[in-house]
Amino acid sequence: MASPALAILVKETRELVRDPLYLGLALVIPVVLMVLFGYGLSADVKHVRVAVLDHDRSPWSRQYIDAYIHSEYFDFMGLVRDEHEADEWLRSGHARAVIDIPPSFARDLAGRGAAAVGVTVDGAFPTFAEIIEGYVNAVNAQFNQQFLPATAAGAPVTLDISVWYNPALESKNFIVPGMLVLLMQIFPAMLGALLITREKESGTIFTLYASPASRADILFGKAVPYVVVTILDYLIIFAMSIWLFEVRFIGSFWVLSAAAVLYAVCTVGVGLLISAFARTQLAAMLIAVLGTVTPAFNLSGFIAPVASQDLVGRIAGSLIPATYFMEVSRGTYLKGLGFEVYWRNLLALAAYATVVYSLAWWRLRKRIG
Amino acid sequence: MTRRLVAMIRKELAQLLRDVPLVLVLLWAFGGSIYVHGHGVSTEIFNYPVVILDLSRSPASREFVARLHAPYFKIVGFARNDRDVVEALDLARASLAVVIPPDFERLVRSGQGSVQVISDGTLSTSAAIAGAHLATITDAYNQYLLAERGQPAPRLSRVDARVRVAYNPNETSAWFSSVLELLNMTTEVSILLTAAALVREKERGTLDQLLVTPLRPAELFAAKIAPTIIVVVPLSLLALLAIIRGAFHTPIQGSLVLFYAVTVVYVFTIAGLGLTIAVLVKNVAQAMMLLVLILFPMLFLSGARNPAETMEPWMRYVSLVSPMRYYIDFGYQVLFKGNGIAYVWKDLVGILGIGGLMFWFAVVRFRHAFHR
């Protein structure tokens, strides 16, 4: 298989290297996206716009409002006159939370020792609503602290919480290793998807069919240059993660790299598979974006733990290579685990690659026949 | 002029619908994909996976464990020893481990009970929220214990914040995720379809043939945009009615007429962006790269998960040039809040402004390159 495969490899490499836009973007895009996402995706949400409907207008209610004004999480938008205006502000997004202090607030607090405030949160963004809820509870608890007696009454059960893997709960520590996985998916899947389709559309595929190159030659020759570029991307992103973002990396570089190489083979393979099936470049592009990049973002465990997804989500997640590499990436960066745990993932990626290339190989024959 | 425009649009549509894999992808985009995302991607910390190591095996420990349940927590297993716990966390089978010491029951009675919690901090946001839920549950458990012993919690003054979530009272993630996926798909499909439709002609050389026909650049572009609108808008309506409302029972609060009127404008704008990309490149592969460079930051700066005002200031300014930012805001306001034009006119102005600019730029660039 040596010479035809090599010839295709040389031709594909030349095509890749000769187009400055092509190669430039292939290497520049991951860097640009990495900077954008790495600096931008801070999970610490601040500037939550809050408004207050103060029916009480007492020193106590003002003190309660002060707690929100001084909180670093909230931006105090002002007092609203009535329920109608409160609703109006929530609707327009001028406020994302409205705190309703009842007329009896100070009286209840002094008399019964307990008062309630109503908080309405904009639920159009459920995650955001949940975060606001957490902030409200925190500010509220802080306000309550002044009432605690000097010697705290012992609660029967206390929690002794320790955080592993990312003790300071820094979001960059999960976002950057996750981005590594996503960025290694975008470029090869999208460009790989065009590799054979392009030849189909321009008709040059028949030249290939007529050549002595076997199906394996074609796949090999087309895949290798792209796998190499993807591995270059991997090295660039890895270097950025360590030196630019200063994410802690405590695992084995070699295990991560082994997985990255297999993953690159997989993602290019997925591209080639799409390429073998799609008739037009347009279809290939759409399949690549919708079938690989979007699921990698949503279903690979990038945002939420895979174990918490329901069956549909988990099955969909297990069908994409990103899920397997995501575990290795986060695991080597943060957990310091190595081959003893991730041999399964390496095996899964290898199996995935085998299946993908076999399918592409099989599909290519049908086109020839 | 209308006749040649119609002829061109018909040709484009025929070309599009003849491509079977493409049609399948479109159906997936507005069907399966929205269903899977609505179903499978939860936005909240629901079913947070917990592993339990109960060394006490007492009524007290069982009572505590029983409180860790849906919707927030899901017990994925009971460990027999420390090694099981470590393994569950290492392999990410569980994201939280609760270890109850052997003498838990006795300690609880003497008011010194302590539960060891190990949290996987990898996904830091989820970990923090799960920790807060666990604290709330423990607090409730303490109240229960004290009440059971007839010694209610020491009477202290306290304010209770009762949170109500407007527009989505149960924080149903399917409503949100499916609508977001619909808005994403509308964007992605519109930009890809249109960009590819023009670049393809460039790549094959058929563009030169079109240029010698009486078709003017603006007409050519209109003919490339129209099929995208004709395909995307009905598919979006179908997905909204059948999946988002039908399967997930999402209450659609606002006017569908308004939503689709603006969606048509939005698809035009995004298609204009696709054309601009197509005008700037030589072949589909280059278009793809440029698309990535534009589409991903756009998706990312759309303010889809947290509202735009919470972004870093520089990102907030950058996001102003992204039409998707306006469409997401518009979509949520109309679909979830039932807002009318009085609330969303700014979004409409943003979408229209960018769309007009894109179309104009594409035409000028195109003329410059091909027409003299």
C-alpha cells in the first residue's frame, strides 16, 4: 500500500500547506477561540440586576436592602413603586430579581422574631435563576447572622466538606481542559468532512477511483496530514493551558498525549466518514457542525456531569468520541490519574477509530462499485 | 425581474431538496436534535450523582441518606469502603461522596454528629450549587431532629427569603434547552445553507455563468437567501409546535405571529452574514473556517445561558455586533415572557440594522470583485 497512499498523502499535504488561509486558520482558530473562551467563560456570575419593592420603609427594611446594595454579586437598580412596576422591570429584563418586603417586616422581626420576604426571579434562564437563588440565600444568611447569639447553638449534624481535584473551585480548571477537547473536534471534523465530498462534487473522485490506490490508501493518505495538524493544535492548546491560563496539570503528559493522538485519529475519521456519506459539501458541512461539534459541547460532560444526564443524553453522549477524551483530559489535568484508570478510555477511542474507519472504508466501496 | 428571480429561487430550492442527506440533516436539526437537547441536557443541578459510604448503618444515618433524593441528588451507589469511594470519584461515576462515620447515631444524640462530604470540584459551578443544596438538606434534617426531641431550634430572629421563579416556576430545563436549541439551529442552519449555496457556485465556476445572465447581484443574493427562509422558517414552526409545545409542554406565552415575523428578518440577517463570508472566500473549505471563526464566538456571546449584562464589559461590547444576541433576547422575551413589540423593538432594530449592513456589504464587495 506504500506508494499510492504516500502519493495521496503528499498531495493532500501540499494542498493544505499551499493555501495560507487554510493552514493559517487551522492553527489560528483554536488559539483565538481558546483566548475568547478561556478568558470569557468565567463561571462567576456577577452584576445580577436586583430591584426592591419596599412596602415597609422602616430602618430594618433599609438595612435589609443595604445587604443587597453592598453585595458584590448584585447591581442595585432601585426601588419600584408597586407590583405593577416590579412586573414591568422583570419583563423587560431591567431587573432579574425583585425583592418584595412586606409592610409588616419590621414588626414581625421585632415581635415574632421571624419575617419573610418574597423574591421573584427571572426564570427565562433557569441556570441563572438558580444562581440568583443561591446569592439571595447567601445575602439573606449574612443578614441573619447579626441575630445569632455569641455562642452558636450546636446543630446535631454538621457537614465537613472537602473539595477534591479543584479545591479552590476555579472555573478555568474545568473550562480549559474541556476546551481542549472541543477545539480538537471542530477543525478536523469540519475539514475532514469536505475531504472526499469535495472530490465528489468536482468530479475528481473518478480520477481516484481509476487510480491504483485502494480504499485504505485513500483513507490513509487523506487522514494523516489532518491528524498531524490536529496534533499540532493539541500541542499549542496544551502549551496555552499551562503557560497562559496556568491551569494545574498534575497527571501524565504521555497518557494525555496518547489519548489526544487517538482522539485526533477519531475526529478526523468522523470527518472522513461524513465525507464518505455526504454527496455535497453543503450536506457535509451541516452534518459536521450539527453531528459532531454541537453534541461535543452539550453531551460530552463539558458543562454538566455525564452521570447526571438521563438515558437519552447518556446514550447520545456515548456515541461521540469527545465523551471519552473529556474524561481523560479532566482526569489527567486535575485528578492526576493515569494509565491505570484511563486504559479503558484509550481502548474505547481505539475501538471508536476502528469502527469509524471501517465504516468509511465500507462506504467508499459502494461508491466505486 | 420577478420572473427571473422566481426561476432562480425555484432552481435553488430544487437543488436543495434533491440532496437527500441534506434533507435528512435538516430534519435532524429541527427534530431529533431539539428533542435530544430538551430531553437530555439539564441546565440545573438535577440528579447530581452521589455515592454513599454508610459506616453507621443506623436509623439516624438511613434517615439522613433518605433525604438525598430527586430532583437534586441521585444516589448512584453504596460504597463498601474508602477505596470504592475514591474509585467512584476518580472514574466520575459520582460527583459527591457522603461518608457517615460508624458512631454517627451516638454523636447525633450528643449534638456532635458530623458527616464527611467529598466533592468533586472539577465542574466547579455544579459543585458549588450541589454543596448549597446539601447544606439546605442538612439544615432541614437538623430542624427535624430538634423538633423530634421536643427542643425546637433556639428562638432567634431571622428573615426567611421565599424565592419564586417567574416564567418557569419549576425551572423545567426541557423548556429552556429545547427553545435554546431551536434558536441555535435556526442560526447555524441559516448561515451554513446560504454560505454554501454561493460558495459552491464559485468553486464550480457556475458563478461566471450566472454573471453573464441578466441577474443583478442583489437579485442573485435574494435568490440565495429566499430558499433558506423558505426551508428554515416552516421547520422552526413545526419544531416549536410539535416538539417544544407538543412533547415538552412548554407554555408559549407570546405571539407566534410576532415570533415568526422577526424570525424571517433574523434568518435574512444571518443569511446575509453567510453571503458575506461566501463573498470573501474562494472555496467551501475556506468558508468553513471563516464560519467557525464567526459562528462560535457568536454562539458563545449570545447571552443564551446568562443574560448579556452579566458578561465581562469587553465581551458585552463585542456581543453588540452579533445578531444572535438580539435574537436570543427576543426569543426568550416572546416565548417565555409573552412580551410584545413594545419590549422587543430594540432587538428588532439590532437584527434589522446588522442584516441590512451585511447585505449591503456583500453586494458592494461582490460588485467590486466581479462587476465593472
